[in-house]
Amino acid sequence: MECTIRPALEDDAAEISAVILRALRETNAKDYTDEIIERVERSFSPSAVLQLIGKRAVFVATVGSRVVGTASLDGSVVRTVFVAPDAQAQGIGKLLMTEIERTARERDIPSLTVPSSVTAEPFYARLGFKAVRDSYYGDERTIIMERSFNAPL
């Protein structure tokens, strides 16, 4: 499977939204209540994703012409890292994070922070991120994780 990472285009917004919503419903739902998933989903409609593309460095992973993953960099914060459920555990998330790290280094950003879902914490830990604290939005638990580029993996 040949996967390509590229900057997101405005035309990708609907496909990015679809990937995020599927990942939330099929993957994250095992760690979060229906109410939390529904609340998070509202932040990732196609129009909301289109706005994010204008504000952040947003990347997509594609296989052929299909968008199978996304990740974005908002200053030094990694956001919206999602891979379509049928494409998970194939290295796509790692490829997206490699592009995020390359972009951060180009911008002289010395470390990255990621507000990780409970679901994604093991993924980020494998990439060298360390949990620094928990954050709560109502009953939604997020693990704030950090990685300095000076620190060994």
C-alpha cells in the first residue's frame, strides 16, 4: 500500500471530516461515552475542517485518491491526528507524525505538545511523547503529552 503525505487542500475538507467522524465512532467510542463522541463530532463537520485548513498546517495521508488520515500542527501543538479505522495499524499515523515533526523542526519549534485521547495515548508514547498531566472538559479525559526534539526516543 503506497501512502502519500501532503498538505491538505480546501477540497479535502469533506473527506477529512468523514475520516475523523469514522475514527471517533469506530475507534474512540470504546474509550468515551456517546455524549462525548457526539460533542467532539460537532467540531469536525466539513465546514469546521475547512476553517481549520485555513488556520493550521493540516496534512492528509492518501492511498491512491482516497484520504485515509489527517494530522495538523497548531503552533507547537499537534492536533486532529486521525486515521480511518480500516487503515489503522499500518504505519499511516506514524508517517503523519513524521511530517508534523519535520514541519516543527523547519519552524524551529523545540518541542511538541499533544492533547491525546485515552485511545491514542499508547500511539504517542511509542513515538517518544511523555504524559505530563490529565485535562478534563466535563467528563472527557485528555492526556497532555510532550516530546522535546532534544530528548532521545
